[in-house]
Amino acid sequence: MQCKTERDLASNELMAKIQARQAHVVVIGAGYVGVPLAVELAEAGVKVTAYDKDPRKVDLLNAGESYIEDIPSTQLRSCVSTGLLSGANEAHCLREADVVLVCVPTPLTRSKEPDLSYVEAAISDVVAHQHPGMLVVLESTTYPGTTREVVVPLLTERFELGEDVFVAFSPERVDPGNKVYQTRNTPKVVGGASPACQKVATALYGHVVDRVVPVSSTDAAEMVKLVENTFRAVNVGLVNELAQVSRALRVDIAEVIDAAATKPFGFMPFYPGPGLGGHCIPIDPLYLAWKLRTLNHESRFVALADQVNSGMPRHVARRAMELMSAHGKALRGARVLVAGVAYKRDISDVRESPAIDVIRELTQSGARVEFVDPHVREINEHGVALRGVPEGHVDYGDYDLVVVTTNHSSFDYEEIARRARLVLDTRSTVPGRRAGEDWDHNVAVL
Ligand SMILES: NC(=O)c1ccc[n+]([C@@H]2O[C@H](COP(=O)([O-])OP(=O)(O)OC[C@H]3O[C@@H](n4cnc5c(N)ncnc54)[C@H](O)[C@@H]3O)[C@@H](O)[C@H]2O)c1
């Protein structure tokens, strides 16, 4: 342990460095979250090292070749060429760090429980190179209590919290593919492990984002993220159920939602789809449910939304079978084109994509499935390995059925409606879709 004067010196020095943009930041995890954050810091004039275990990513970063769609290589290259951004593959880069931002994955284990192994490994690397006067912020999504119960104890074995080590949690809100809201103009919630930690972390993020939103604790900041994504998962679950109910009522749910959204208050539109995908919305609510279970509480909405949303790919396959049979055809042996395998519009990320489950369900029903996606060349996920048909080579008229699973903006929906023999539109984007009987039209809904 250090004496009081040394500690004061360490914390004052850190604050002064942050304020003068002279703090050296190490971002651990150069993925969808870490790279945009590192670029934003470098553009703010802060020296950043993006540390990743994956040497290929580090090489690409150092060559100024972006592998994150929202960050053009030109933007990355100008950060690298100023010397403010570099990649590193070895943990000893942490020796130079004044600030560490942890952006590593937080997946689920096989038994659908939080897997904190990446966070623990990253923090162990920090501990191995820890020195007085460091700010460490966890940005990975996790359950309330993680920073306080897991991160702080490791970082305070040799150092005093709020005096020579500063710890905070700040949830990452990046929305890949969003052209309007990016790192800088998305407000950043920050919860410190103590008032001093809060102060230091707020000063850092003040350089990176237009608005910092302080909350009273790391637990509150962790909960903010889970509330945001649980809100989304539950509302998507609700609308997926309403889509099924609406078809029974011969009402187009998308038309209804668009009309409801004209209400200027008290309503926010969510649209049905083939299920949830990506690294966040299907997973984060389960972190919350797990934490609640440890406190003997049941999260009924999370469970129900998970049940409805994870049942959607099977529902899509069932609808495909109904639609084919209403037109006197069998799904078994039919040639089916799945349009869009990324989990959402205009991105290439296929992690947890419901389209993969739809392909598996259709294949198990005997269909011969191909896919087209302008952002994805091939897939090899959850036992589904396929190479896509290039968009320019597709003739929608060649297939017995086209299932629209991702509403990419480059698809020509007029052409799909015109050329395809039958269309199952899971994203409410194909013109002329009908919610009525399947046999009276070629474009049907969920
Ligand atoms: N992707 C999103 O849209 C998004 C949005 C908000 C929050 N999040 C959260 O942010 C976190 C990171 O997600 P992501 O999508 O950026 O993940 P990612 O898989 O794209 O990137 C994580 C990176 O961390 C690296 N890594 C793992 N362990 C490491 C270690 N010990 N040391 C160094 N590098 C290590 C991996 O090689 C990988 O490159 C997760 O908790 C996620 O839930 C993601």
C-alpha cells in the first residue's frame, strides 16, 4: 500500500492527464464496441491502444483496414496515421495505461447462465500490470452487481478504491448500422464505484460523447442497460404475438402499428419479425433473469418474451408450409430462397440470427434452401453451413417460395413481389402483402 501523499499524487495526476487529453487509454476487446470507441477517443486527440487477443484483428487495425462496417477504413487509417490509435496483441501494453476500457464479450454458458470468463480474464490482465492512478471501466453488458462483486475486489487487492484505483461501469449503447446515432451523439450512462471514481470516469467520457449521464452506482448503470434491452425484447415479443393474432383477424399488423405510431405520445412502434438476433437483445434479458433467480425472484415478462421470440423461427417454417399447401404445393422438395441472414437490416452480423434457425427449420421440413444477403457471403453457424447466392445473380422467379427474413435496404421488394411465385414476408416490407387467406395472394405475412 502507498502512503496518503503518494495516493493523492496518483489521483491528481490521473485527473490532470484526463483533462489535458494526455491519458493513455487501452481498450480491451477490439470488436463491434471497442473499435468505434477507440476511434472516437483518437479523434478527440486521446492516445489509444486497442488490445485484442485475436492477432488478425490487431494486424488489420494497424494496417488501417476496418472490419467494422460502421467505421470506414479511411476513418481508421487517419487515426492510425496520426499515431493516436494502434492495435496490440500482448497484455503488456497495459503497463502504459492510465485508463482501461473493457469491451469483451459477455455470452451465456451452455446452461444459459452469465459467462464472465472474458471479463475475468481481461481484469486479470489489468491486475498483472496495475500501477497507481488507473481508471478501469467495464463496458461489457452484464448483470447488476458484477463491477462491485467481481471487478472491484480484483482491482483493490493491492490498491485503494477511489484513491489509487478508480472503477466504473458504463454500458455500451452502440447500435451497429445506425446512421443517425453513433458513439458521439449517444448519451453515455456512467456509474462510479465511489464518488471519486464517478468524477474521474465522467471526465474521461466528456471527451468522447456529447452528453454524459451520471447515475449513483455501478449497479444502477448495469441495470440501465438490462432495462433498455429487456424493454426491447418484451415489446418485440408482444408485437410478434400480436402479429399472429392479427392474421387471425385478417388485419395487417404493420399497417396497424404505423397508424398507432401517429399518436404523438404514449406509443412507440415495434415491428414483428422472425425472432431476435445479435449479441444483445436475446441474451441481456437472460442476464437479468439469472440475477433475479439468485434473489428468489422470477422475471415473468423475460420468460414469456423469450418463449414467444425463440418460437418465431418455427412459426415461420410452419407458415411457409401453410402457404405452400394453400397453393397446392409441398414444402418438402421445394426450392426456397431465404432473403437476408444478418440479424438486422444493413449489417453483416449473423450472431444469433433467427434467419439461421429459419433455414434449419425449413431444411428439416425437407425444403432445398438457399440464401441471398448483400452483406453476408457464407454462413457457418449453429450447424448451418451455406454459401449465399450473389444478389446480382438472383432470379426470384426461380424459387417456389421466397422468405424475407431481413429487411436490407438494398433488396428490391417490388421485384420480389412481382417475380416470386410465393413470398412469406416476415418483416412487413414487401408491397402488396396480405393478412387474409393465404390462397388469395402471392405475398403472405407472419
Ligand atoms: N455489438 C453490439 O452491438 C453491442 C452493443 C452494446 C453492448 N455490447 C456489449 O459489448 C460487449 C462486447 O461486444 P462486441 O459485440 O464488441 O463483441 P466482439 O466479439 O465484437 O468483440 C470482443 C473482442 O474482445 C476480444 N477479447 C475477448 N477476450 C479478450 C481478452 N481477455 N483480452 C483481449 N481481447 C479479448 C475478442 O477477440 C473480440 O475481438 C459485450 O458485453 C456486448 O454484450 C455489444
